Amino acid sequence: MQSKANTPQNPAAKTPAGQSANLSTVNGEATEGTETEASASLTTLGAVLEAVEELWPESLAEDWDAVGLVTGRITAPVKKIVMAVDPTLEVINDAITRGADLLITHHPLLLRGVTQVAGTSFKGEAIHRLIESGTALLTAHTNADNAIGGVNDALADAFGLKDCVPLVESKDGLPEEGLGRVGFLDKPMKLEDFAERVFTVLPAVAGGVRVAGDRLGIVRKIALCGGAGDSLFDAVRAHKADVYVTADLRHHPASEAREAAEGGHPFLIDVSHFASEWVWLSAGARALENVLQDLGHEVQIEVSQVNSDPWDFVLTP
């Protein structure tokens, strides 16, 4: 029996970008000219949205997705941002406790239409807590998946891949933008050794890592997709990948993929949905910090350490 970890295996270091300027005081009174300086240095939610759009354009989101601002006024000041995978109540409460003015999550809170946000449901309660605490919520989902330097590039970097291209190119984006990535290891590895690398770089979760294929089989060309990727098997085969790493592999697509491979490539590595996307948070925080600094803003950005993987323990033979 393996227990669910309280924090990820490789917790991301907090990435402070410096505190926003405060009024200097002398005997309790603001010094001359300080108010003007503070006003000039004020970072608004609108300014953060501009930086987010530069990194993860909404135009890259899939048609079915719901990305962008969920709660918050664009004129509101932002001094601290917390980034997380899921907008769960635990994550929201943690962000509020940290004093965040903005919570950026990968997964949407309101992916499908709702008719009410009463506090009697967990989503309604989430909306109420965000608004009442003055914490804005922003979603960067498939736009962050598809973007250069987004979720899939972060995962490829973590696995040590090079010469990466999208598994499926974006319809309206650059050639480097799209779902998933395909790249190469520096040198061939046995499947069991590469699976160990995957297990090591991802945060600890109850479900661990599942592998289908010859453990002594050799792999070098790696296909991956952060989050659920079992709809992309045709692209994996078209790229002639040796192994495919993704999350939420269902029984029938996985079984049929292995049958079609006749025991050969592509091998499969099934990981936690949460874990596959958590890797991006630190890279995303650094990228957002850099863009904001280039625009003349100083905002403190932290990565949530809440493990929002839904599984608590697993039984194995």
C-alpha cells in the first residue's frame, strides 16, 4: 500500500520576484512624492493579463476549452500570484492564506456551462471564496499546452529530450506550437531505465507510473502529452515513436495500441494527470515573472505545493 504524498516529490522552489513598492513613511506620514511613485509601480490584473496573453495566447486554446479570466476586476492591484494545477477548494484556500491577489490554474473551474453559482455546490463555494477574498482566478489550459515553453515543452525538458516538435501541430499557430511533443534522448535507454527517469522527475502520487512494453526494450524517440492523451495514438504512430508518455490511459485505447504494436513500439508509460502538468508550474512562473519584469512590473509569484491528485492510496500485488 502506497500512501499519497502530502507534497510533490520534487517540490518547486518558490520564485519570489521582489515585493511591490510600499509607501515610505516618516513619523507615520507618507513622504513627498512617494504616493506618485507607488502609483506608477502599481501592477494591475489587466497588466498581468497582457503578460499571460504574450506567453499563452488564448488563440491557441482548443475550441472546446474555457480559458482566461474567471473572477476579478482588471483594475485590481496584483502583488502576489500563486500558480497551481487545479482550482480545488484546498488550492483556493491555500492561495488566499498566502495573500495571493491572483490564482492561475491550469485546469478550468467552469469548463462546462452552469446555471447558478450558489454556495451550496463546491464550485459555487469556490467562486464565493475567490470573490469575497478579492482573489482573481485565471485559467491557462490548452493554450498553455500548445504554447512554446508551455506544459509539453516543460515535460520534454524534464525528461531530457532534444530536437522536439509538436506531436500534433496547432491549426492556427507557429510550427513549434501544438499538442504534445516528440523528441530524442541523448542516447538510447532501456524502457525500464527511462520509466525510472519519468518516475523520478514527476511529483509523488499514489498511482505511481504504469508501463506497458518490454522492460529491456530500447527507446530513444519519445512522444509525450501532458494530461489525457489517449486520443493522439495515430499521431504517435505517424511519428514512429519508441514510447508514448501521457496520462489517464483508458483500458481499451491502451489495449488496442499494444495489440496494434504486436509487442513492439510504441511502448506506453501512463502517469498521473496532475503530475504530468505540475512540472510546468515552475517554468511557467519563471516565464511570467520575466515577461512582467520586461514590462516594468515586480510581482511575487509562487507555486502551490498542494497535491491535488485525486487518489489517496493504491493496493498492489
